[in-house]
Amino acid sequence: MSEHDELIPAEHKVPRHVNRRLDSVIDVSPGGSEGPSYLHAYALILWKRRWTILAVALLVTVLAAIRAYRMTPIYEATARVEVEAETPQIQSINSLYGGTVGYTDDYFLQTQVNVLNSEHLAWQTVQQLGLAGRKEFGLGDGSDTGSSKGPLNAVQEGLIGSFRGHLRVELMRYSRMIQITYTSTDPQLAAQAANALVNNYIEYNFHQKYDATREASGFMEQQLDELKARVEKSQQALVDYERKNLIVNISDKQTVAEQRLEALSKDLTEAQNERIQKQSVYEMARSNPTQAQPQSISNSQNDLLTTLDEKYANLREEYVDALAQYGPNFPKVQRLRAQLDEVQSIIDREQKRHVARLRSDYMAALGREKLLTGAVTEEKAEVGKLNQLMIEHNLLKREFETNQQLYDTLLQHLKDATVSAGLRATNIHLVDAALVPTGPVAPNVRRSTEMGLLLGLALGVALAFVLEGLDTSVKTVEDVERLIPAPALAAIPLARASWLKGRAAKAQPQNGSVESIVLKQPTSSLAESYRTLRTAILLSRAPRPPQALLVTSAQPGEGKTSTSINLALGLAQRGVPVVLVDADMRRPAISRALAVPENGAGLSSLLSGAHSLEASLRQYQSLPNLWVLPAGPVPPNPADLLASSTMEEVLRELRGRFEHVVVDSAPLLLVADATILSRVVDGVVLVVESGVTATRALLRAHRVLESAGGKILGTVLNKWDAKREGVYGYHGYRGYYHAYDDGKSPGAGHAGP
């Protein structure tokens, strides 16, 4: 039984194309049919472009650090002022130049910030410090700067813009303090500019109030002259009226008539009270003389009546005793009776006299009351006449007093304004003067480096995604199978040693380290992937595997030579004779890669008839089953030689002598060599470099082969970075392969695919 019979069961026929089985062999997508998640995809992009990101980050960081070291040091000086409510020292003049006591809200404070940022103060400070000649303002010697008045010219605008560009005015939160910061390359200038601006601001504030006060004073002087004339006129009218009507002021409040009326009214009231009292005593005495009040009788009369009453009482007592003892007719009784009558008559006479006197007093009081009543009536009439005169007098007087009061008030305001104009009181107080800074605020090398690193990382990530979006190269097996209708035979992983040396090392490996990896390192992932390729090719045709194979690529440097060598080594390890033909006569590389000695004979000399096939073949010493047909001398017309009938005869002879013929040709899209050879071989293996071969190049190569009638067996994804794509299966498989290795290097007796 032959080796091919062992590979093909006798019960049934294997289909010609076994793409689905091959898919199961080379499917290395981490996410299965659904593919990785978006986060996983982004992570893979960052991982694949990590060196780009790190390079950009490092470049931006270095540039930021260099820029920070080369920057001129910037110094910053800060002054702080307190803005209080506009409360002048003379409170009465406060209303004249706009301001309410205690008025200091956000609008007021923001206005002060805008004043500090104004062009007027900036230009005044520029002139004061002579900043026009400094280099940082970029205006040379500062000539033709104009004056501080009138419209600004271009030079002034430039100086003001430069000054304000270095200035920063901020209102400190929750306070009435304003912070003025100036930055400059000169620390002395930074402090001087901040302090000069603050001083100019304080002077501006003072002059603003002074000018407003002086303007108010001039207005008040005009008003004062007018009021003075009005006061004089009203005073003269009052005096003339008093002189005409004989009006005399009494204590500035009462006239003589009013005082006399008041006195008569008081006397009338006393007379009425006295009359009422005497009338009541008289009426009572007249109705009952015996009940007259003692206080209404004079002292002498009162003593007389008291004596008479006592005497009458004594006689009455004696009379009663005598009457009771002697009877009414007794002389003593009659005498006592006569004495009683005489005393009683005296008492009655005195009482009548007292009543007459009371009446006389009552009539006198009544007469006095009538006189006073008439006098008061006359005085009231006189006062009424006087009041009629005083109505106009009071109007004139009130007008005079009002004018006088206005004049006095305005005069006082004028005096206050004069005093206030001379005071340097202000509501702006310097809290902290700007000090000369001891150290620069910029550049901050550490901060600049950190910011550069962050910016570099951000730019690197952005560039990574941009490059990924612009990258149209084929990267995965799925990309290859999606683009062309050919199966992916194998995915050859990237050799880490070659990767570390860079793309140049990958394109041109040295000492055959990658080309003969199947022979030198049989347990490596690279060797296993080439054995997978060998198996896929042997199973790609039924009932007999392809004998003559053409290995090519769309462009140079994609690994077709390495693939050809390792495929030939893998086939030869099965113990069958294999020949490796170097048909790339433009840039031959197989002899050098396998260290095969050359004697000037090769494919070119064979096709030209200079040498025979026996003279051109070379046996590979490390694997005797493998023979090499070198390219030979570089001919002037390789395509013509390959298209000749001699080439077909050579291939027929090689088919008869060897089990497998592996042909390495030139790239498809550069020359026609591979297109010509694709028609005379059993199948074409198209090598695609992961991350390098463009999709358009792959599509073009496939169309060229189809147009030429070549039979495409499949594609090989070369230099595929499993770690870059997030696949780590090959490392686990290496242990599995090593467990079944007998420790001997595969040789001629290592059969099977």
C-alpha cells in the first residue's frame, strides 16, 4: 500500500475542495462566529499599535520637556487691593458724585475690575514705565507712540495689547478684594508693572472724585449766588411790610397786642371767679343772715357778733333760771327779758349791716368784671386786625426763612465740597503690594513633561485609531477568506526574533533561521504551522495530492521564499523525494538561504541549454530526500525562458523523478513570471503577509491568477502576530507537540503529513 493510499480512505471519495475542514484547522478567532466585543476590539487596536502610541507619547513628552527647558523663565508678581463702599469723609457731599453709602454690589466690583483692565490705565502704565522700548513688547525703541489723549494709533494699540496680554485681574470670591497679577520675563518689571497699575488706578479713582466734586462746587456757587439774591429780596420785602404796618416782634414770637390780650384775659378770669364767689356769699347771707359764713365777716365784726352771741346766751340762761324760780312777772325776770331783746336787736342790726356790705362787695366785683369784659372784647378786635396784617407778614417771613435756610444749607455744602476736594480720601486700599518674585512660575518642567506625556498618549491613541482606520492591509484569516473565494490553508505566526529585529529582519532573515525552521526547530509554533500547511495541501486535491506547486505572493517581501523552503522541507520529511525549484531568477534566494553550493548551473542555464538537469540539481545534505534546483545565473529575459516549451519539459521530467515539485517564483504584480508558471503547475499557493499586503493587491493578484487559468489551492497568512490579535493557542499547542516528540529531529524517515 502506498503512502497516498494511507491518506485516502477506499470507502468514499473526498470532495475536491475541503474548505470547511480547513476552516476548522486554521480558525483562530478569539470570539468565535460572533467575533470580539467592541471593548475587546478597541483593546486589540491599542495593543497592536502600542509601539506607535508609545513612540508618539515619548516624542511629545521629549518635545514638551525640551520646550520647557528652552523657554524663557516667566515671573509673576501679584498685588491686592480692597474696594470699599464709596463713603467719602464728608457725608453730605456724597450724593453729588454718584454713590450711596454702603453700595458695593457685584456690579460695582465688576466695574472696578473692568476699570483696571481699561486701555487708559494700561497706556498710562506703559508710558510711566517706558515699556515701549522693551524687546518683549516687540516695538523697537518705542518711537512715535503718540500721546495719552486722542485716538490710539497702531503702535499704541500694540503696546496696550501686549501689556494687557501679560495682565490678569481677578475678583477674589466672597470678598471685596481684587487681585492684580502681571507676568514678565523680568521679575523687577513684573513687580513694577503691578504696583504702577495699582497706583494709577488709585490716582484715577481720586481724580474722578475730585473732578466730580469740583464740578459740583461750581454748580453750587452759581446756585448760591441766585439764592443770595432771593434772600436779600425776600428780607427787604419783609422789612418794608413791618415798617408800613408798625409790626414789632416780641421775642420773635408774640406782638404787644397779643401780650396785652393775654394779660386782660387773665384779669377777666380772676374777676369772674371773684364775682362768682362774692355773689354766692351774698345770696346765702341775704336768704339767711344767721347762716353767713364766718370767713365772709371781718375780724372785728366777727368778734362783736361772737361777744353778743355769748352775752345773749348768758342772759338767756339767767332768764330761764329766773323765770323758772320767780315767774314772768318778777322784776328780775322782766329786766333780763329786756336785756335779751336789746342784745338780739343789736345782733340783727349787725347782721343786716354785714349783708349790705356783702352786697356792696358783690356789686363792685360785678362792675369790675364788666369793665374787664369790655376791655378784652376791644383787645380781641385789635388782635384780630393785627392777625389780618400778620397773614401776609408770615408769608413774607416764611419765604425769607426758607430762602435763608436754603442759602445756609447750600453754603455749608459748598464748604464741605471745598474741604472734600482737598482730601485724598479714597475707598481703594492697597492690601498687598507686589513683591519681586524670587522664582519663575513658568516653565514648570515637571508639569510640562506630565502634560506632554498625557497629550502624547492622547495623540498616540488617536493616531492608533486613525492608522487602524486607514490601514487597508489584510490582517487575519477571516479577512483573506472574505476578500477572495479561496481557502486559507494556514496561518504562519510571526517569528519573535525576526520581529525584534524589525521589518528588515523579517523581510530578509539571516542564516536560514526562519527558512529552515521546520528542520532546525521542529517543536516551535512556526514549524507546526508549516506542517499544518503541508497537511492542508496534501488534502486539497483528491484522489491524488497536487504534485507541482507554485508558491508566489502579490508583492516582494511577503515570505514566499520562506514558505517554499519550509513547505519543501515538510514534504521531504514524509520520506518522499521532493525538489525545490528557484524560479525567481531575478532575485534568487533559496541557495543562499539553504547554504547550497553553486557551480554556475541552475534553472536559467538549464532552460538555455547550457547545462543538463543532472548538472543543475543539488542535494540538500541535512535532508537527503530534498533536492534543490537553483535559479542559476541571472538571465536578461527570465519571462521568455519560463514561457518556453523547455520549461514544460523540465517540469515533466521533474514530475517523473520526484513525488513533489515546489516552485518558488517572483511576485505576481511586479513581473509575469508567476502568471506564466501558474498554467503549468497543479496548484498555486498565494502567500499573504499579515498587516502588509493591501486588500487591493490581494484582489488584483487573485484576478491575475484567475485570468491566467491558474488553479489556486489557497492562501497562506504569513507573519501573523497571534499575540497582537489576542490569540495564544500556539503556545499551548507546543507542549502538546513536544509530548509526542521522541527527541529526534525529523529526518528522512519521518513519514506522514
